[in-house]
Amino acid sequence: MADEVIHADNEIRNIIQAYPPEKRFILAVMQDVQKSCNYLPKEALLGIAEYVGVPFSRVYSLATFYKAFSLTPKGRYNIKVCDGTACHIKGSPVLIDQIQNSLGIGPGETTADEIFSLETVNCLGACAIAPVMMVNDKVHPKVSSSAILEIIKGYRKEADHEE
Ligand code: FES
């Protein structure tokens, strides 16, 4: 168990050291890092392992086990298109194709400008309003193929205004 995390930058070090160096806090620390960085950088995993005194492989396997964690950077807008049965029947494959063509990324990828990431998921638990898409925490119900590009454009505009 280390008193101080050496292998991490200041921001990550502060997040890690906000918790006692105990194994039971590993997931909480990972959640906070994911929230702050939008993904789990390798240096954070190394820092957590060092701080808590467990092998890196243990922290890494937790990070890969839980779907909520990402080991690659996510865009500012994380698009999750549901491709579960109800959404699939109602046209989610077409939506996914349209997003791929528009943004030039496939599921699991992030645009070079780090504005958008795309993911497909199995069921968002909202089958009655299929096909469903989420962008960060916002749910877009009954998304039509005519609306999808406008929705993306709206987020693009929002990102341009914030810069
Ligand atoms: S299948 Fe898409 S919300 Fe359930």
C-alpha cells in the first residue's frame, strides 16, 4: 500500500487520494476517474493499483469487466444507439449506418476532434419508444431516419458554440 500515488498526473492523483487506500474503494475511484476524464487512462489504473497495493492486472480486469468503464477516450457526446430486438425491428440498423456515414466512425470509435463517440447497446429498457438513442444522459425516443442527422447537427452546433 502506497501513501502517495506517483504514476499519475495531479488531477488523477487527487481523485485517487480522495479515498482511503483500501480495495473496497477501487470501483468508486474508477467511477470518479471515468466521470472526470470520460475514460480510464492507463496511468489512472496504474495509480490505483499502486495506491491500494494490488497488481495492475486486478484493476485492469475490473476496468474491462464493467461496461460502464471505457479504456479509450470518449467524445464529448457519447451516442448510444440501442440495437436490441425492439429497436432493431424498428430500424436501428439504418440509424447506425446513417451515423457512421455522417461522422465517419463505427461503434466503439471516437471522432478525431473528440466531439462524438458511437456505441451500440442491447436494450436501454425503453422498448415502447423504440428506436431509442441516448446522447450522454439525454434519451431520444422514436428516432426516425429523417430526424437522426438533424439531432447530430444540433449537437455539433452546441459543441461549436461552446468552443
Ligand atoms: S430494445 Fe431498444 S430499448 Fe429495448
